[in-house]
Amino acid sequence: MNVITQQIEENLNRNRQQSTPEPQRTPIRNFAQNLSMGALAHSHAMNCNDAMKRWLEMAWQHDGQGFYYNVDMTTGEFAHRFAVPTGSKYKRWGMSKTEALVLRRYLMQWQRQPRISPVFVFDEISRRWYVNIYDYKTYQDCLSILQRCSISAARYLELKQQISKEQKQKKQH
């Protein structure tokens, strides 16, 4: 029994001596890490895009007789108690705070520099969100624009960095 125990210990010691520390970063390892970060950014971007789509669906919900539940269709204004995904009730939408901030930044930038008219518009004076019923007359019109103007993973990361940088600057002052 002692001989067997001694052999096991010798094998363990030999294996310990042969083992190497964690391998240096290789191009393949860097690629794998970037791939996983890209997949994570993609999932955050998709969560933002899904929230916009659900927000749009809720804007166009109606009773079939012309009454819209969540939006005043004469102005496009969302109901006062309607919790938007860019506001403080982001968790109701299954979003993280960062995703909500990125989505808000994205929509605000789209509104300020529109190549294509934005689907959602924020009024700074009333601090209210509107659905753009003036440029888009139907749910399908809005949906096709949202699909064309969805947030990419790269855009998500860019906006997240902007927000993070601004938050750090605020803490320093």
C-alpha cells in the first residue's frame, strides 16, 4: 500500500512540475474573448431593439373602434402613466439601467440628427415621449423604420462608452 501511495505522490509531483502557468494571450485567445464580448454587446443591442418594438406595439394597441389605449392619436403623446423603456421603470421592460440609458441616448441622437424621421420623439419642454404619427401613419410604417434603424452591437458599445465617460467626468467635478 505504501508503494502505491508513493507512486501516486510521485506522479502528482511530476505533473505539477510539468504544468505551465496560464498561457500567454494568443491571437486565437484574443479572438475568442472579442467574440464573447461581441456576442454580449449583440445581446444588449437586441434587448434595446426588442424594447423599441414592444414600445411601438403598445403605442398602436387599440380596441378596434379607434380608441388607442396608450397614445393620444391626435398628438402622438403617450399616456401620462405609461412607463417608457427609457425612463425609471426600465426594469418593467426587462432592461438593465445601462440598456435604458443607451436606448435613450440612441433615440435622442436620432431625433437631433435625423437622416430618417425618428419613430419616437421626446419633447424637452413637457418631458414627454411621443410616437411620430405625422411621418408614420400606421404601425407597419413605424415597424419598417425601426427594423431599418435598429441598434447594432457596435453602436451599442459606442453609446455605452459615451455614457460611461460622461458619468466619470461628473464624478470628478
